[in-house]
Amino acid sequence: MSNSDNIAALAGKFGPDFVWGVSTASYQIEGAVDEDGRGRSVWDDFCDTPGAVLNGESGAVACDHYHRFRDDVQLMSELGVDAYRFSISWPRIQPDGSRIEQRGLDFYDRLVDALLEKGIQPSPTLFHWDSPAVFESNGGWQNRAITDRFAEYAHIVSQKLGDRVTRWMTINETNIFTLLGHAIGEHAPGKELGFDALNVAWNLMLAHGKATQAMRANGIKNIGIANNHAPIWPVGGRQEDIDAAGLYDIIYNKVFLDPILRGTWPLAGLIDPEVAEAGDLAIMRQPLDFLGINHYNPQGISAPSEGAPFPFDLVDVPAETHNDFGWPIVPEGFTELLVGLKAEYGDALPPIYITENGGAFNETPDEAGRVRDQRRIDYTHDHLLAIKKAMDADVDVRGYFHWSFMDNFEWAEGYSKRFGLVFVDYETQQRIPKDSFHWYNKVITSQK
């Protein structure tokens, strides 16, 4: 199918009120880690750990968005998006975990105003994994005291920006931060707690609830959370494979939705007594105005192999193609996920925004300076059609934020993976809109 046919297949299908956007995260793009009073984050410390990040790279400079945000906002305007999802760097706002750094607030003040000047809706996430490093001396997210600090931070930021921001997210991907950062140590802060990481999950959900309360006290009305969810597919066909997949579905998906939508915890007995208190679940269950869904691919699970550290093995699902991360490309899994959430939670499921979706495709400029990333176009087209199928099945999806606006620091993979609609030359900081940038613009235009 040609790109013109791709666009024609999507034209008008989502309606004029559907929100089209792009997403980024502070540590992945901002750089300027030592400027204007910013404190150290857990990712600064993690990147300084030998062997933690590919090639010893870090987000110290990244895309230099801190200094180039006006140029980046201009590119977003040319892209034609309705909204921009970005995250706020907690250590820019409270470098030592308590003191307010006005220069940090001022940066986001300028960013929000620049977006509004271009008619782009600012859609901030309060926390995208870069918590102040100072908290780690007291256990970080293992210590429930951080939940009150997070509520204080939410109050500070929403008080500053709440007069101009109409869509807020508290936390990005609580499950990934829990599992990669605290269960197996592949992300910051690099802890290997195994199932004890569920205490971190509890505190993250509690922090979400407390932050929501603090923001509502400031008059904020449109609050959600950006969760990563995936359908969990048993691979192997044995009953033990099915059972293992069922357990992983609880750990990956339900632990991070049931407290919010049902006020229940699906793994009773696995939280330390000093972490959980009476009334916590009621705090977690603050009404959501919307649910952000980040999705990339289904996850295959089989029964654990001999000597496995967990009661399941993560395995590939069958797929004809993969992205450059090695992740399977299975668009129908997206439809299954969204329809399954509706079936599971019914009327408790709030309206959905797709807050991340995209692929790592590492095409670089050709001799003419053009980035021909047809694979990204095909991926996005097929996943948008998958979303539309779910909408036709009565799932209330109201917007789509492509991950990512531009290439960036991809966590433990350093700069080796490119997710952007915009190519970034990290040596010169030149931005080059890829073919997918121009295609996405035409898709957006076709809906209006």
C-alpha cells in the first residue's frame, strides 16, 4: 500500500475532536543537567554507574531541548499536532527534594506559553522516572514517605501551571519503573528487589492518589495517569504456560489498574506491613478523568525454565516483523488490549488517550539528507487502524500521542535506538523531519 493509500485509509475515521499529539520525557531530551539549580536525579546516578548504560552514555546533553525548546515547538507547529505530552523534571523543581527552584518552574512556564502561542495543548506528566536522587538515602520509592513529597511536588507544579494546562498525568509507566528499575535493576535506580519491588508499586499508586488529591485542591479538573499495558499471551500451550501468563498479567497489568479503578489490590499478602496502611486503597482510587495507555507490543510468557529467577519466562510472541529493538510488531494485539480493558473494567474504565505508541526504527539521512523511515509509517498506520477497530467496538479512545516527537536518549540503550518523527544528529543537534513526520502531518490534516 502506498503512503497516499495509507492516508486515505485513515482519512476522517477519527473525527474532528480526536486529539493528535506527540510525546517526550524530560531526561530523554532536555540535557542541561547542571544548569539553573537542577538537582541530580536517579538517572544521573545510574548513568554514572559503569556498565549500566550502553556505551556509557547519558542524558547530560541529550537533544539539548532545554536550550532549543522554541525551535522544537516550531517543528511541532509545522507537524500540526493538537497537543504535546512532555514530562516535568522533579529535580529541576525541588533539587534537594524540598526546596523550590524557581528557575526550574520558569522553564516549564516558558515552554507552556510557547506551546499555547502555537495553539498546542500542553499535556504534562509529573513524573517520568527521574526522581531526585536525594531520596535514595532513605530508600527512595521503597519508603512511603516519598508519597507525601510527591503530593507536595504536584501541588507546586499544578499551582504554577494550572491556569494554562488542561490535561495532566501524574506518573508514567508505573509498571516499567517498578519492574525494570526495582525488580531486575536494568533501569534507574538499578535495584534488584525481585517480588519485594511490589512495595514500590504500592507507593507509586499511593503517590498517584495523593498527587491527584493535591491537584484537585488546586482546582485541577482533567487528571489521568499514563500506564503501560500489553496483552499477555501464553506461549507453549501447556497449563503451566497459561498459569504463568495469568500471574504475569496480574503483575504487569492488574497491579497498576485494579487499585485505581476498583480500589482493590490483586496480590494480597505481598506488601510489607510498614508500607501499607489502612485507607491507602481509598486514596489510590481517586476518580480518573482519563486513562493514558502506552502500548508497543504483546508480551509472551511461558512456564519458568529450570533455575529461572521468577515463576515465569518472558518469551517472544509469533510475529512476521520486529522493530530495531527486537520487539514484535503485532497491531492486532493493540485492538485486543483495548477491547479487553473495556470487557474487564466496564463502566469503571474512563475515556482513554493513547499516550505512547511507536517503534524503534533506526533509519538515518541518505545522501540527500532525507530520512526514509517507511517502517515507522507502516507501523503507525497499522496501529492506528487497530485503535479504530477498538473504537468501533465501543472503546472510548479520544486521542493519540506518537512516541516520540524526536529521537532521544533511550534509557539503558543510550542513543542506539531511534523512535522519533524527527531525526536528531546528537553531535550537531540538527533536527531533520523524517518521512514519517510529513506522513503524520497529512494524517492529522485528513481528520479535520
